[in-house]
Amino acid sequence: MKPPDPCRPATVLERADFPRLFEVLAGRGYQVVGPTVRDGAIVYDALDGPEQLPAGWTDEQDGGTYRLKRRADAALFGYVVGPHSWKKFLFPPEQRVFRAHRTADGFEVLPEEVAAPKLAFLGVRSCELHAIAIQDRVFLGGRFVDAAYQLRRANAFLIAVNCGQAGGTCFCASMHTGPKATTGYDLALTEILENGRHAFLIEAGSATGAEVLAELPHHPATAADTTAAEAATARATAHMGRSLDTRGIKDLLYRNPDHPRWKDVADRCLSCANCTMVCPTCFCSNVEDVTDLTGEHAERWRKWDSCFTLSFSHVTGGAVRPTVKARYRQWLTHKLASWIDQFGTSGCVGCGRCITWCPVAIDLTEEVRAIRESSPA
Amino acid sequence: MDPTIESPARPQPATEPMLPDPWRVERVHAETADTFSLELTPVGGPRPLAFSPGQFNMLYVFGVGEVPISISGNPEIESPLVHTTRIVGTVTRAMGKLKAGDLLGVRGPYGSGWPVDAAKGRDVVIVAGGLGLAPLRPLIHHLLAHRADYREIALLYGTRTPQDRIFRADLRRWTARRDLQAQVTVDRAVSGWTGHVGVVTKLVAHAPFDPSNTVAFVCGPEVMMRFTLQELQRRGVPPERSHLSLERNMKCAIGFCGHCQYGSMFVCKDGPVFRYDRVRSLMKVREL
Ligand SMILES: Cc1cc2nc3c(=O)[nH]c(=O)nc-3n(C[C@H](O)[C@H](O)[C@H](O)COP(=O)(O)OP(=O)(O)OC[C@H]3O[C@@H](n4cnc5c(N)ncnc54)[C@H](O)[C@@H]3O)c2cc1C
Ligand code: SF4
Ligand code: SF4
Ligand code: FES
């Protein structure tokens, strides 16, 4: 663990002063987006104030199940990740690429103006910071740059929250992506709830973060505060619901395209694509061309897509991956193996969403374990 | 690693990567009953699209959709831009209805090209099946324009029937040349056909090249390429001097949509032209 930086003493924001965070961000032109309860789950949406946060709620997660429960306290961040991820703000599920109109001698293509409001993401978990960093590599790190993503990303202010508990399907400790935020945030909060005291340890991770912090009422942390924050992280680390042995995982999967387990999982998988829709790193998209009734105006839309659909691999003559076996293998091998070759990092941050939201409780950590246990050396 | 086989700096699109640029259809040429070539010039002044042989463009038919199509014209001349397309589905059918004067959206060029430098000072064997000749045609133009840089050049071309041959005027010119050994074969002959009969892979065994000093370029249906590469290897052309062009579903051509993945490769940016030794193990996996 990093020793506390003596030049930047740990700082505390009292719960009573927490609403000020919204005011300061609004003053800087940010719309806050963050967790809120809707339809029985904690989702990410625009928030007008702290009263919309899921105070006093927690979640219970396992393969194929997600349930909200009341907590004994009024914690604002006492849960883990839900079905949404920040991906929907940076890489929207549907975005128009261009509009085109017929003209006297053909057609013209009108470039799209990107709407990139200044958003403050409140409550970004460590695994989610890593997921954002991974999508940064996909959309910004290559030969081509996704200009719309770049603009949205530049306009996002990230407020991390260090997890004080882990969920039933979490395994960020295995993926070295959490539970404590170490990089990539503007501000980081650790919620302290002890002996009737409710406060947040708050750290700045960027110059803008430091400016926002300077505008907030804050005071130096006591030794007890830092101890409580460290205990929260230790608690989360100790209670990961899942684990994944990543040793040699790339070669393990590359070596096993014909492992019988792929057939076994394909017999259970519904090819519903839920896992890819909830995954914070999955980046695949499709395009759709539409015209109005007159045929004078056309639009091209880019929409989230999934390697689990049959049409995904369509070429003239049929799909390259007609079987669910080939599609599940593609997904898992991409996530945990070929992603490393493509982007220098795993495509999985151990958030557990794909396990929780799979209708038949397929668990990638289990699938990898089964392959590892019976892999020819 | 053979340094000459690394991909050279390749031409890049000049426009916004996701936006098609309207080009005017100057001429439509019917190659076969279902295949046509379009000659295109940029709208609003000269904006030539420099490309390497083997690269492709994304072609957008207004309101219908966008598909990857290889550039099939001569890379040595600036204009026109040529694409040769077979009608197989929605977008290509709509493209086949375009007439001179109509507009087509173009963005590109994308992907890797045939590594011509790797072939300098060596024999070259080009094996094409059906429409696979389209991405190889700029390569042939390039080799002939720089003829002195290469030793023997053999072109082996196979189609199902004589009617399926594309670029027939070129084929006539090429077969007449003495510095290019061009052989055409058809799977099924019809009356009047006096050339080879049989699959193109059969021609590899006796083609005029020295396997110990040959670079091979192969494009066609995937099964045809598998058998051709097998035959080339049997004759002694090593996988690291054999190249092929792969086809996968493509929605973006710039590495964002994920559709073209092939193992750890993105066919749109790491390919479509691959050195055979880099994909040989992948080609053994079914439904990859
Ligand atoms: C690098 C490269 C170079 C190529 N060069 C050439 C060339 O020079 N000449 C040539 O003729 N062809 C070439 N092709 C092949 C050409 O791109 C296809 O023939 C073309 O995309 C077919 O489009 P279509 O709409 O006419 O056919 P379709 O088969 O109707 O549709 C093809 C596209 O529509 C989508 N689609 C089809 N069915 C569905 C469905 N059920 N659900 C969702 N989406 C669907 C697919 O995703 C696919 O991309 C090349 C391909 C690649 C990858
Ligand atoms: S693969 Fe599953 S656990 Fe890994 S990042 Fe995606 S949703 Fe989370
Ligand atoms: S693994 Fe589960 S969530 Fe993913 S496609 Fe299969 S059934 Fe759906
Ligand atoms: S075509 Fe979209 S990633 Fe290759």
C-alpha cells in the first residue's frame, strides 16, 4: 500500500458538507451523473443532488441474481456496481455518425456535431476507472482516434469511490484493478461510517480535482479517519465473491480452442448478449443506415453490438461463427487473451457484471477454472 | 525476422475517418453477368486517393449502406479510382444500379497492402480465384510498371467458367506478354474454351518460378487459398514468403467496431493482407 503523502495530508469532507460538492461542480458547469435507485437496481443517471443517491441501500449479487436490500446505516455508496456502466456516457449505446441529403446532382454528407456535455461522474469504482482506461486505449490509442469519444472523455470529471465492501460476483483483486482507486481519477472518496460519524476521506488526483477540493469545506484527517479508510479497503479485498487465476491465461486460452468445455458452456448459453451489454469494456458496434419515407434524407447510426449475435460475423456465404460454442469462445478468448495482444491489457476488470446479469448464471471465472483444470499442458 | 517483409508506411485516408466523401461515377463497366467495375473521380476538383496495391475502401451507397471493396485500379495513375464489385446482397445490388453521373461515398484507403518490396529481386507467383483477382490487379500493374525489379512473374487465375473471368482485356494483354507468364484455368469448360480446365491450385505444381527465391501473393475464396498455400508449400515456397488477403465482416475499417477480429488480429487494420506464417495457426481453428 502507498504510504500517505506527507506533502498532501489526508483530507476529510464531512457528510453534512457533501451537498457542497454538487454546488461546486454545478458552479463549474458540470452535470453530475451517478448511482440512483430505479426499477429495483442501482443505475447511473443524472443527479440533481445527493438526495437522489441510494442512501441506505445495498445490493446482493450472485450468478444470475441481483437484489437490493436496506442497510442498517445511511451510507451513500454502500453497494457495488449495477447493470449500468459509465460506458453509456462516453460511448453511447446509439450515436448518429452522419446525416446525408439528396442534392440536385447526387448527395451530400453532413458531419455530425458531437454533444459532449461536461459531466461529473460521481461514484466511479476502481474497476470502472480501469475499464475507462481500457476503452481509452481502444478508441484513442490506435492509428485512428474516435473524435466523439475523445471529446466526451475530455469533458468528464471522474470522482472515484473506494469500495468498502465487495460484491458476490466481484473479483477485481484477482485482476489487480481494485478495490482502491490508484490512478485515473480527479477526486477519490472513501466513505467513513463509524461510531455515529459519517464523513469522506477525499483526495485529489488531478489539478482540476485539487481546484474542486479547494472550493470544498475540508479539514485534515485524524489518524482514526485514515485507519478507518484503510480498514474499508482491507474489508473489500478480503470479501471478493469470486476469484480468477490469471497466470498464463493468454496461452491457456490460445492453447485450448478445441477444449470440450466450450461445448459444455454453449449448451447452457442462450446467446442473449446480456454479458456484452453490461460489460464496461466491450466496445463492439454495428452501423445502421436509415432513410425517411421520401428517400431524400438518410442517416447512419452506430449502435452497440455483440459478438454473440449470428449476424456479427456475417460474410457472403454465411456467418463465420454459426455456433454458440464459437461465439462464447470468441468472447471469452477476446476478453482474457487476445485483448492483451491487441491493447496491452486484459479486457476484463473483474467487475462481475457478466456473471450477475447472465440469465443462466454462466460465470467466466468458473469456465476458465474448468479449462485450466483439464487443459493439456 | 525478414525486415523487408514488414509493412511499409501505408497511405491513409485524408478525410474524417467515419465520413464518406462523395465521388462521381464516370463509367460503369460490366465484367461478368454479376460483376461490374466503377471508375470514380472526386467531386469538386482533384483529390486523388493514393493507395498501395491490396488496400480497400469503404463504399457508401446513399441511404442503403456501406461495404468494404478492394481497390482494383492502376496505382501508378492518379485517376480514376476503380472498384470491381460482385452483386451478392443489399448494398452491392444497389451499387450495381449506379450509372455514370451518380455519386458514391468513398472513405479510405484502409488496411495493409501486398508487400511489394519483399518481392524485389525474386520470382513472383500470383494466384487468384474468381473475384480475388480484383485486389491483385493493382499489384500486377505495379510489378509491370517496375518490371526490372523482379525476376520471373507468374499469374495463375482460375474461375468457375470462362464467363466468370473479370478484366478480360487485361488478361488478353497479360497473356500476350513475354515478361509475364499468365495462365488462366476454368473449373468447367464450355464449347470454344481452349485453355486449361481444372482448379487453379493444380497450376501451382508446374508454374515457372524458383521456389527457393519466390514470393507468393494469393487471393480468392478461403478454401481456394488454403489449398493454394498447401501447394505452394509443397513446392517449397516458405510461409513467410507467402501472402494472402482475408475477408471478414467489416463495419468501420478503423479498428472500432470489432467485427473483423481474427484471433488477436483486426483484419481491417492488421490485414486484409497477411503473411501466411502469421495466420497459419489461426487458419487451422474452425469458426474462428
Ligand atoms: C477487405 C475486403 C475487400 C473486399 N473486396 C471486395 C471486392 O473487391 N469486390 C467485391 O465484390 N467484394 C469485396 N469484398 C466483399 C464485400 O464486402 C461483400 O460482398 C459485401 O459486403 C456484401 O454486401 P451486401 O450488402 O451486398 O451483401 P449482404 O450479404 O446482404 O450483406 C453484407 C453486409 O450486410 C450485413 N448483413 C447481412 N445480413 C445481415 C443480417 N441478417 N443482420 C445484420 N447484418 C447483416 C453484414 O453484416 C454484411 O456486412 C471485400 C470484403 C473485404 C472484407
Ligand atoms: S468480462 Fe465480466 S467481469 Fe470482466 S469486465 Fe466484463 S462484465 Fe466485468
Ligand atoms: S454468457 Fe450468459 S449473458 Fe452472455 S450471452 Fe450467454 S446466456 Fe447471455
Ligand atoms: S472493421 Fe471494424 S474493427 Fe475492423
